[in-house]
Amino acid sequence: MTAAAIDIHTHIVPAEFPAYAGKHDAQRWPQMAPIDCGHANVMIGAKVFRRVEDYCWDGARRIEAMARMGITHQVLSPMPELLSYWLHPEDALSLGRYINDQIAAMVERAPERFFALGTVPLQDPELAAREVERLMKGGKFRGVEIGTNVNGTPIGDPRFAPFFAAAEEHGAAVFVHALHPAGQERLVGPAQVTNLVGFPCENAFGIASLLTGGMLERHPRLRLAFSHGGGAFALVLKRLTHGWNIYKPVRERIKEPPAELARRLYYDTLVYDSATLAFLIATFGIRQLCLGSDFPFDIHDRKPLERLRPLALSSQDEALLCGGNALRWLGGGTE
């Protein structure tokens, strides 16, 4: 395997959260409930959201795990639930700045191993635009993480134009993660089914909204990467392209061929299967795929590099997929 291996899909949770000091609603402010020296429960609304380990906040522990996985660098972003779009914007800004400070501190302690993505209060697009500008001008962050929707409104909705304009203007890499997927009421089974089935469908909704909403055409220099290999979008793309060819209203909403727009986006490799990864490469192009693992949560792919071996990539293509594409997306390379 190539020497550089950059995992663009990893998350952090701070070891603790400050007490709520706002004036709006404390009910959904997160808290940590320690279990032992290496584990804690993330509490949201007095309920356990997730049990986490110290890999979430301990950079040294993360580096140990990275060595076992063959990963040389991680891109750090918040646990998606911490994006907190359901909070009042003032509360979300306060919480987000605390989380961003924790991420920046982790990067400062090991700048040769970590890159930083922050969070912004996207429920207030103008405020989010100002915050992404502040983060990028501060020099510690390469970009931000956002969800596929904000309280049910897809990111392709025109109301989010101020944020995307600012991200484009200031050269922010944007990592889009599935969040609170649509259709959860139609899923049958344990809570984990939401992640397993709902997230891939939600990613497809999010990407499609950017195409049908014209956001990619209005902001052609955006650098967007999507979690979970873009979810179901690679399959949806074939159907969307067929519709674009036969339906005038679809062509009126999507000015360029959908496949061309899709090949301007980046996607992580988190599909747990080499054959599926080969399909993504054929669909989106080798230059648009970046390593992703979802570290350090239970669902994370513990051997992301091994998924590449059956593909028999050339050394050049392997270097692109393992690190070159990620650096280009992050704004730190042109390979």
C-alpha cells in the first residue's frame, strides 16, 4: 500500500461539554456521563444517545489505532448529532465553537497526523456563512462538516445559498454526512437499521437536492465530499440521467448532465465491499474517491485499505485514492 493514507471520515466527541449557559432551551444540550476511565455515554435530552470510547477525544489513542489500520492521517469532524441544527442558532453557535476548539486542540497536538473540519449553525445560513469565514481565516481548519438536511429541509434548498457561497469563496472543504434520514417510520427492526438502511438513502436525497436545486451550477468551485460512498446515489444517478434525457422539466432544473455534475463531487470509500467500491470508481472516477472509515464508532471499517487489494489498482491510482484525492479536496494539493 501507498505510504500516505488519509481517512476523511472520522469523528470526535469532546471528553466533556460545558454546562448550558444559554437562554433558550437546555433540553437538547449534550452532556457526558462517564462510565469508567475509557468510556462515557453521550447524553442528549437526558437520554443516552451513544456509548463512546476515549478514541473520540484522545489523540494519542487515535494515533495508536491509526497505526493498526495503516492510516497515516485522519480528518477530524464532529459526531454528526453534535451538529445540533435543532438548537436555537445562538446555542448552536456556542456549542459549535466549543467543539471546534476541541478539534483545533487535537490538531495542534499532532499537526502531522490530523486535519480539522468544524461545525457551523446551518439552521441560520447567514450566521453559518459568517462562521465558515471565521474558521477559514483562522488558519486551523480545512473546512466544515454539515448534514444532508437541516430539520428536514434538504441542503439543496435555496435558503442555504449564503453558506455555500461563503464555503466556495473561502475555499472550505465540505464533508456532508447523512443526518436524521427521511422515512425512518418505514424501517422495521432495531435502531441500528436507521444507520444501515436509512443513511444510504438519505445521502442520495441530499446529493440529488444539490443537483435539482442548481446549487452545484451556481457554485462550481465548491469542494463537497459525501459520506458512505454517497449512499444509494450511484444507483439513483443512472435513473436520474435517464429522466434527464427524456423529461424537459428535469433538464430545466439540472442544466448540465447529471453524471458530469456527480463527477465534480467527492465520495468516501465506506461501503464495506470491494465490488461496490469498483462500481463507485467506474461511476464517479478514480479521482473522486477518498478513504473513509467512520472511526471510532462501532460501525467503522477496521480495514479500509484491504478493500482496495482486490481492485488491483495501479500505483498511481492507489496513491490518488489513498491520499492524493483527499489532499486536493482539502485544498492542500493538486495531484
